Amino acid sequence: MAITAKDVQQLNEYAKGVMDRAEHHAGNVKGSALTVLGGIIWRADADSIRIRQYAGSPANMLWIKVGGKDYAFRYDHASQQIEIRDGSQNGTILHAIDDAVPITAIETIMRGL
């Protein structure tokens, strides 16, 4: 189940969860996660941010539309990267991001969505 993030409080709760989980088991995406979250806020069409829920709490996946096109963002435990996927959680991986990817490159990726 997913909820639509329409206000700062929902995004704040999601960001806190992402950063808390990154602190415990995904340390190589802590910085890039903040950059990607900023890019999501910047690029998402109005009212298009949907946050996956698991057991009533935000999970490591969300979806947005940019220019009407769907993108899924998720943390992959095997690669230890944030994946940007085309259309859905099972779509083609367009980008894989971790802290080794420069902020300027993440900005370019987000601008290109």
C-alpha cells in the first residue's frame, strides 16, 4: 500500500525513516539519499509523490511522476544503491546511486528525468 505525500510532514517522516535506516545498514547512501530526496521534491509533478508503506510506516520505496512519466525510487540491499527505475519497482534500472556518485552527477540525473 502507498500513500500520497502532499505535505511536508509526510515527506519529513519519510526522510527521517530513510536516514535512520541508512545509519544502521546503508551507510554508503547517506549523503546521496539527501541529494536524491531534494531532487525528488524539486522534480516531482504536483501531488505525484507516493510513499510505500510497510506495517504502517514508510518503507524504502517511493514513486513520482515527472512530466507525467512514472519513476520508482528504491534502495536495493544487494547492490547497496538507490535505484531509479522506469515506470515501476520492476522497471528497467535507469540509474544506480550511492555516495560515490558526485552531487553534481545526481543533479544531472534528476534534471534529466
